[in-house]
Amino acid sequence: SHFEESSDFANYFCTYGFLYHQKQMLEDQRRMTAYHDAVMKNRSHFEGKVVLDVGAGSGILSIWAAQAGAKKVYAVEATRMSHHAARLVAHNGLADRVQVIQATMEDLELPEKVDIIISEWMGYFLIREAMLDTVIRARDKWLKPGGLMYPSHAKMFIAPVFNEETWQKHGAYTEAMSEWNRFTKDTKATYGVDMDCLTPSYRNEQREYYMGNGHWVEFGVQDIVGTTSCFYEFDMHTVTIEEVTNVNRPFQCTVQIDTKVSGFVGWFSVEFNGSAENPASVRVDLDTAPGLGYTHWGQQFFILYPPLHAQKGRVICGDIAVKRQKENQRLLELQMTHRVVRPAKDGTLPAQGDDAPVTSKWLVP
Amino acid sequence: SHFEESSDFANYFCTYGFLYHQKQMLEDQRRMTAYHDAVMKNRSHFEGKVVLDVGAGSGILSIWAAQAGAKKVYAVEATRMSHHAARLVAHNGLADRVQVIQATMEDLELPEKVDIIISEWMGYFLIREAMLDTVIRARDKWLKPGGLMYPSHAKMFIAPVFNEETWQKHGAYTEAMSEWNRFTKDTKATYGVDMDCLTPSYRNEQREYYMGNGHWVEFGVQDIVGTTSCFYEFDMHTVTIEEVTNVNRPFQCTVQIDTKVSGFVGWFSVEFNGSAENPASVRVDLDTAPGLGYTHWGQQFFILYPPLHAQKGRVICGDIAVKRQKENQRLLELQMTHRVVRPAKDGTLPAQGDDAPVTSKWLVP
Ligand SMILES: Nc1ncnc2c1ncn2[C@@H]1O[C@H](CSCC[C@H](N)C(=O)O)[C@@H](O)[C@H]1O
Ligand SMILES: Nc1ncnc2c1ncn2[C@@H]1O[C@H](CSCC[C@H](N)C(=O)O)[C@@H](O)[C@H]1O
């Protein structure tokens, strides 16, 4: 299959085998409400239909699909969680219509094509975990022409921020370096080995750790100091794996106060709109933006080091690339090139900024 | 090689590539002092000799070996830490005698056999990580007849305990179950799905998590309620991989007060004695027992659930088996069968205990 199997099971699938982990998702009220509403308020999409639930986990979405009138639901789950899903399905009186199958979606042959694919495949910053690949493959192989994707659309956002969290990371980094200096002194004094030559390497390592990784945060609107850029969006009915593996897009955010910008916050939304030919009667969305309340995804914080200064009205613009990590395709690597520019009276942006463009990199590990 | 390579690098070696992690070991004063003393107080073993450092990490042991007079040291390290080690060796003026080689020990050909193998291979409860296998293989292939192992001996211990930590774990387990019950009620009320049928599975999962795993602890002598059993010991010059993969030994601990026994604490020691033919001039040991002060290994706590009652003078005896986990050979699985018996006046133990023997299992994940 597409990922190296043994390490993928060791690293990726392992946690999903635990009820504890599924429970964390089942307790995410905004996630649950969105999927529940999407299904229950669009029963006409489900009544009498054949549904495929890609990555069924506990089976919750399959059960809802059946409760909404689906004639047959294939609930496909790679891990031993499938046993719990089967039990849950039976206990809720739906064993005649929901068939739980333990399999890697990629390796599975279904007896028929399906009318709807439902899946909760989103990872941090939308595409971490690369489960979207699995859903796209399932769509290309098993969705009938004109069939529906639940969710139907997805968007990725960033916005500039200035907040306390930054100084905590800066402080932790500084503290780590003082610690290291104490350590090298002690090691030389006590054990006769001079470790000073490793100081630059340790500094790099610690800077990577604190500034070179995305951090899970739960930000509020007050942390955001500029307009939001929706830098990427796609339709689940048509998006390709190639497209989502190589996201590289322009962005621009207008700074709204005189401020330092200490980083960017990234998040996503998905929508349940149906398709153009077969739209939802009630559109539902699940937006993980700052200020809308807890989701287990939170947001990702990408720290700028050092922070940049920007005046009200300036525009931060550039390009953002979201790629896969080479060593582990399920994890992300972000690269951003940005400059701060002063828009002309008519709103057009000059090619040159006040300062040279800056390139930053982060991992979403 | 012996472990499946790609997942082994993803799961096992990855952390050792970071200075942060090496630093945690380099700051472990009891570990450092033991190895430093072992080398520096036995210079006669090292002077003019060829040394192999298996898993050199930062290169610290190689540097000491060279400082103690070794004519040549091969410092073999699998991860990119080898680059830092090479820098450190050069910076400390030993590049002419210490040769750092980035390689998996198993895959490496050396130009000559060696007089001494030094290695810090110990994991939690001694044999977690299975790096001992690597050292044994290196010994069989590269140590000259009559050569020395540093350390030379190793021992594994358990003792019965009764302490606070137990009630914390019991409490956390109970709390997790109340949490679950709230959760199933909510899920039924809000989303129309009855999860009650998964309660026994969730209970098992949580019990496994809290009671079925060894926990890192730093116990004191006051936590121990019986005599210590050294249930396994071996000579590094002669031990085989087969022996350490299938440890299955009797143990017995005499209870020293009227008490509940809420579990067992497990730890290890290693000794630097040289060999029978070529003993150390100063013997050094590194003992990670409760009460001797911090090491990064701490001890492992294996909880009994429910606790057992024992009177002063009773003997807890039985068998302890330490095996590899099937899914990951570097991790451990412990099985213990024990009974509480009243020793006869002459100290002999009856075949039958007060109660039926109990079998418990734990993972060291
Ligand atoms: N390629 C694949 N084949 C089958 N299952 C997969 C898969 N990739 C991921 N999964 C499963 O997809 C699930 C995603 S989590 C979502 C679980 C459930 N649908 C819910 O909404 O609560 C996990 O249980 C994971 O094990
Ligand atoms: N099979 C193998 N081949 C080479 N190096 C190995 C190995 N198995 C483990 N190692 C390395 O052995 C080291 C063990 S930690 C000990 C590091 C150093 N000797 C010190 O005492 O501080 C790690 O850096 C790990 O990467």
C-alpha cells in the first residue's frame, strides 16, 4: 500500500485502537454537533442510500447515517476498534444495515459502489495525518458518479498574531540555553570533558524545538492582529492527492493595529454543502477558528523568531507551502516567505516591502 | 539486521539523535560517576589497549577511555549524534586515538579485535530497549579472548512495596470510569447513541493502562515492606542473547511488617569488576535501588490490583518472567505468579500458600 505498513501501524494507527482516544474525539462537541447536524438535517441525502464510512473508529458516523435512513452502511476501520464498532452497531439495533469491516481502506474490495462517502479525516492544520489521501482514493474507486462527499469542502486559514504564548516559548528557549551553559561548566569541572564546541548545535536544536515546530494552541480573537487569509480551499468531490500533497499558495493579511507580529496561527474549516447538482438542504460547517470554542484540533501556532514590527494598514504577504515531511509522509512541513508592504492608495501592493522578504520553516510533528 | 530497520529507526533510535536526550544521560550524576570511576580507577585495564564503545552517543565514554590511556578507541554510534561525538573528540584533543564511526553496530566491520568493550546499554528495568543484544553480539564478534566487558556484571531486583503512589493510580482509574459514565450518559442524551455496551472494554483498557503497565517511580527505602530479591544476575563476559530474552526465575521476599502489599518495585545494578582472570583494581558499581538517589532510570513500579495483605514474617514467593513484547521486541512484558506462605520454623517454605497463587502481568512500554 501507500505507506510503509509496519511502521505506519506502529506510529500512526496505534493510538486509534484505544477507546480512550476515540472518546476524546467523541467528546469534542463542536465536531460531534457538526457531523450530527450535517447528517440529521439532510436526511434526504441518506434515505435509502448506500454509504461508506472511511475510518469508522467507534462507528459513530455510520450509526448516524443508518439512523438517518441509509439502506446500507459500510463502516471500514483499520484498527481493532472495529470490534467495538461492531458491538456498538449491534447494541444500537443497526446490525442489519451497518456492516463493520476491519481493513485498511486501500486494501479493501467492496461488493458495490456507494452513494455517499462520510469520513472524519481531518488532522492538525487539516492535512496532517494524510488520511485525506485515503478518502480521495476511496472516492475515486468507490463513489458512484454524482455521489456525495461528507464533508464536501475544506479550507485552510492563517492570521497574524501577537500574544503571551510567544514570550513563554522565547523564555523557555532562553532558559534551556542557560541550563546548557551550567551543564557544560559542570561537565568540564567534574568529568574533564569540554562540551563547549556543541553549544551552537544545542542552540539550533533548541531553537528548532521551540520556534521550528507548530504548537497546539487555543487562541482567542484578541490574539489576532490582522485579517485572516484563506490561502487554500478545495472541493472534496474533485480534489486530487497531487493537489493536497503540494500546497503552495500566496497569502495576504492586513495588519489592523500598530503591533509586533509574533507569529501566525493556522486552522481549518470543513463544510457539508452537498454538491452543486445535489446541494444540502441545510448547510453545516465545522470551523476551528480562534474564538469559536474548543475543538480537539485547537489551532497551530507558528512562531516568528524574531517577531516583526508592523503598522496598522500594512499588509503581510507572501507564499505559504505545506508539504509532507520526507521521513514521515503523514507529518507536515511548512514554509512561508513573507514581506511587509505598504499598500498604495488604490489598494495595490508594491513588489518590494519595507524590508527584505523573510523565509521561515516549521514542522507540524 | 535483527530488528525491522525502518520502524526501529522511527521508534527507537530517533530520540538518541538529539543532544537534549544525551544531555539527560550526561546529567545523571550517579551514572556518570560510576562510569568515570570505573574507567579512571582502573587505568591499568585501559593503558595501551584497543577499546570498542558500543553506542557511543555523545562519545563521553570513548573520551574517558582515551584519557585513561587507551591506544585506540572505536566509538560506534547509529544516529547522527556521531557528528557531535566526532566534534567533541576533536575539541578535546583526542582525534588521533578516538575514531567515531556512524553505523549500526551489527552492520559494522572493524579492522581489528578489541581488548575492552565499554557500553552504556541499560534501559528501564535493565533490559528494556534490548540494546544488550547488540552488546552481546559485538562481544562475540569483536572481543579478543580474555578481553574485558565494562560493565562486567548485571543484576535485577524486586521488592514488595506499600505506598501512596498506589492510591493515586487507583484513584485515577476510578475517576476515569466515572468520567466514562458521564460521557456515555451525555452521548446517549445528545446524540442518540448508547455506548453502554463498551463500558467493560473501556474498564479493561483503563485498568491495563493504570495497573497493567510498569510506572517510572523514584521510591525511597520507606516504601519497601519486605526483603529484596535479586532474581537474576549475569556475567557480561558469558551471558547469551537467549538467556536474556527468556528470563524466568523464582523469587522470594520476606515481609517485614504487618502490611498491605500494593505492588513490587523493580530495579537493577551493574558492576565494573573486570573478569576473574583480570579483576578490577577498584570495583565500582551503579545501583539504581530506591533510596540511593536520582538516576534517570528511576525504578519501575508494578501495581497489584487488588493489593494483598501480608503479616510480618510471611514470605511472598513465586516466579517472575521477563519477556519481549511481541509487537515490539525492544519493550518488555512481565509475568509474575506469587503466593504468600508462612515459613516453617526451620525456614523451609510450604508448597501451598494461605491463598491460591495469583498471576499478574505488566508491560514495560
Ligand atoms: N487507511 C485507513 N483505512 C481504514 N481506517 C483508517 C485508515 N486511515 C485511518 N483510519 C481510521 O480512521 C479513523 C479516523 S478518526 C475518526 C473516527 C470516527 N469516524 C469518528 O468520527 O469518531 C481512525 O479510527 C483510524 O484508525
Ligand atoms: N545497534 C546499535 N548500533 C549503534 N549504536 C547504537 C545501537 N543501539 C543503540 N545505539 C546507540 O547507543 C546509545 C545508547 S545511550 C549511551 C550513550 C553514551 N555511550 C553515554 O554513555 O552517554 C544511543 O546513542 C543509541 O543511538
